[in-house]
Amino acid sequence: MAKENLMLYFRGAGITDEDDDDGIAAGTGVEDLTSLMIPASKLRAIVPGGSTSTIKMYFDSVRNWFGDDGTATEITTADYVILTVTAGKLREAMTDVIQAINGYPHDTGFLVIADDVTTNVAGNTVAAEYVSQYITGIAANNIQVLGPHNGS
Amino acid sequence: MIGKYFYFRTEEDADDDSAITGHSAMFPVNKLRGVIPTNTGSAGTSADEVTLYFEPVATEESNGGGDYIIMDSVLLNVTVGQAKNVCKALAEAANGHPHSDGVITVADDQTIIIGGAAGSATAEVLHSGITSCGAITLAPAIT
């Protein structure tokens, strides 16, 4: 049984140096994050990510509840993270994620799904961390959290 | 345990801890939508802020007409290089201490009690990587 308020953690999406964990991936702006912690209870689904070597985790929107119905661009869509996985091992990676979410009932409540960082702020080498042997990273610019609606 | 709550206060002086939006707030942990580390002031430097987003307090739905609803948020100022550890501390607090009273003080900047002098209270943080409580932003109710 999962922890009541289990949190999932992601970091990377194109950055491997903790110095670059500034919240803005190499992509565009506030929607392309470098790290995210999100409650496991907000997971909506895990699906293939558009290739035989990616999976996509959808979550309830972090920043938005309801868009301006008079503005075409204010649709509230789910946020997502795309993980790169070993080719052909989508089901195995998905299974490992769910087993981790539901396992370790006496663990801390903090579950690292994927952390690409291999150099910390002090400049030391650290090991990347993945919850599954089949997860190889977070696809570049694919910790996607929709920016807040503003009525325009 | 029915539910755990995160407590935040950015107001240093208890005499001024009065605004509905902005001075202090207690949010249910199960209304947390996500936590985002950022460094908005210096790209290329690790996060010095962590923003927690919660389901909106004041409004549940809109009747249209240009209204929109975004999440409420609390910004925590953190030491560079500590964002992940702060996230971990939040997760552990949210899941630990099953026999506690349910209140988790994440950041309380109060250093002055009601009618008191500077230094009459001590600020409190959940983790040493949190340096202070930043903006508490509650969207006003749609009218």
C-alpha cells in the first residue's frame, strides 16, 4: 500500500548539472521545467510516449484549475513527464513505476522516479537515479507543466 | 489521522498577521498539486526558490464570462543546492509522524509576538535549506 501522500520526484530533462536546475530547461520557458515534485495521487495515466523507447506520465494540472472559456488558448490540459526507456521495455518500465508507488510502505514518502543529475552544486560527481532499470532518463524539455492562465 | 496540513507565515510581526491573502495560510497536504523549484533571478544557477501549488481556496468553478481559475501558491526561499532536499523534507513530513497533531510548520517567519519587540519570537522552518517563507498567493473569489 502506497504512502498516503507519496510524492514523485523528477529532475533532468536535458540538464545533468545541478547548477542548471533553475526551473527552465533548454527549451522555451515556464512550461519546460528542470525538476518537479508531484503527489502520486495526481497521476492520471502512463502511456507510450510516441516511440518504442519513451513513456509518458500524465498528471493533473499543477498550476491551473479552470480556463477562461472566452479564450481559445486557456484550455486546461494535463501536465506530463516523458521518460526515455530501453527500446521495447515500455510495459516493464510502467510496471516498475507502479510497483514502486505501491511498494515500500515504510519508506519516507519521497520516491525518485528519475534524476538525471550527475554533477552536484559542489561540483562533485553523483550517480543518476532511476526507479526502474529500464528507465534511461527524462526526455529533453519534457517535464511539461502548463503555465498559469491569465485570461488572455 | 484525518489529514495533515502545511502551515506557512511570511509576516514577521504578529501584529500584522491579518490579511486573508498574503500573510499566512494553512493548506491541506492532500490539496497539494505540485512543487516546482526555480531560480527566476539567475538562470544557470540552481534553484533558490521552491513554489508549492495548492487547489484554489476561494473558488471552485466559473460561470464563464472571462473568468479563469489558477492554483494558489506559496513560495519558499531556499539555499542554492537544497531544492531537492527541501522537496524530500516536505514529502517525508507529509507522510511521517502518524500520531502527530497533523500540523506541519513548513516556514514561519514570525520573529515578533503580538505587542512584542523584535526577536520576541523565533522563526521556524521544516528544513534548514528553507531560508524564509516568500509570497503566499491566494486568488480572490470570483464574483
